[in-house]
Amino acid sequence: MLMAMPEILRVGPWSLRALGFTFGTADRAVRLLAWSEAVQGQAVRMLRVGEKQIIAANECQRAVRMRNGGTGSTIEAGGRHLFEIGPPAIDLATADARLTGTGHAVLKGAVGVWLVPALCDLAVHRKLGVVAAYAATPDEILPDGFARSGWIIGYPAGDAHPFLSRRLEAGAPDLQTILRQTPLELSDGVTQAIGDHLAAASRSDAGYLGITVLPCAGNGAATDLETIDYAARLAHAYRHGVEVEKVDCDHLYEIERRTWAPTSERSRSQAGYGKYNDGSTNSSAPIGA
């Protein structure tokens, strides 16, 4: 079935609240959810098939951040989800890039690596280039076809946002060759940091995400790189909607209703649902938290 992007943005924050996220986190995370659905697909499905993992992630201890030199941060995620800790990591890397020219963020033990492309897009929208290497935990549930480990490059190029992504098995030498064809402002230190990300991701068995954010030398892009224009996919999704399985759409609304607690029949009606039958005789009883 087709689902409108604005509907995902409307329902999503309440659905994410039902999975344990705070209001502020859910409001920011829904944009990652909608973007991922538009350009990759299966994001709404992940709220259903990965529900238990998401809820469990929100019950883990809070993440711990440490400074790693003047341009980097390391976050011990402790099993927390990238819905929550991914955007702040991009913010930290962006702040360092604005101050020093380059920013780095490392997240250890995070889940939700299928959101990495959406996180990279946050940096690109800030007119910065980004290189990320990631590896999922062994038991993490991922969208069909999404690599368990890989790397992603994105950079602004006029109105387009070219992205490249490969499975990590392609290897660091292949990535280094490609990097030299991009407009990213590379230095020995940046190249070394990216190499460290790749090495750490390739041997990780506990979840890893290494992100380097840096300026671009210009708007030009190499003509022989086979890039993906995520911005065009996003625009198409807003014009035509996205295909979502009915069972996934139904689940999105079902978890939304867990946080919907109207106090009167009038508020139920105005919410657009009519009378919601929760199986009790008290039709005005709050539902969920």
C-alpha cells in the first residue's frame, strides 16, 4: 500500500514515544525514520520486526561520551539506539568540523546501524562531507539486503547529494582510491582516521560506527563515480508516497495508540479515530502511558 510521507511524520513521533523514546528524541528521530523509508525502504517495517530490540535499547544504561583529542568524541553506547544517540554524535562532529576543519565521532556498542545513511545525510545538509564505517552487532535485526558492515561517503554537490556505499568486504584500499576522486578535503590525519574506522569496523563484534565529517573542496564531483542521489529519492517519495506493507502500516498506528490517552469521547473523535475499542467497558480510560 502507498503511504504519504507527511503521515509518517505525523504518526511517527507518537509511535516512537510508545517504544520508549522521550518527546525530544522522538521528534528528532522521526525525520531519520521518514528519510530512511523514502530512500531505503523498510524503515516502518523495522519498528515492527525490531520492536523488542528498540525497547531493550531504551532500557540500557545511558551512553557515556569522552573527548578524543581536539577533533573527536568517543561514545560508549552500551546498547543504546542510533535513533537516540546518532544525531547528537553528528552534532558533536559538526561542531568540531566548524571549529577545526575536521570532526570525528566513534560510537561503540550502538544498535540501529540501518540509520547510518540518514545520519550521514544530516552532515551533508550542513554542507559538509562525511565518511562513515559501521558494523552491526551479531544479533541485530536489519532490513533485507542491508549490509551488516560497510562504509558510506556523502558530500554536497550543488543541489544534489551524491552518496556512495559499499559492503565492508570491498576493503580499505578500494575506499582510499575512491576518496581521492571526491571533492573532500583530505589530509594525512583525516585519511588515517578513516582507515582506523574501517579497521575497527571490520573486526568489531559488538557494534561500531566511526564518522568523519569534513569540508569539501568545491561543488564538483568526479564523473566516473557511480553515486546515488538520495535527495532525488526523497523528493520522489514526497511527491508519490512510499510503498509500505499493510501489516507494517497497521503496526505503526497500533503503537501510536499506546501513547494516545484522550480524556473524553470528543477528544477521541477529534483525533480522527472515532471510538477506539480497547476491550474494556470504560471507553474513556487512558490507553498506554
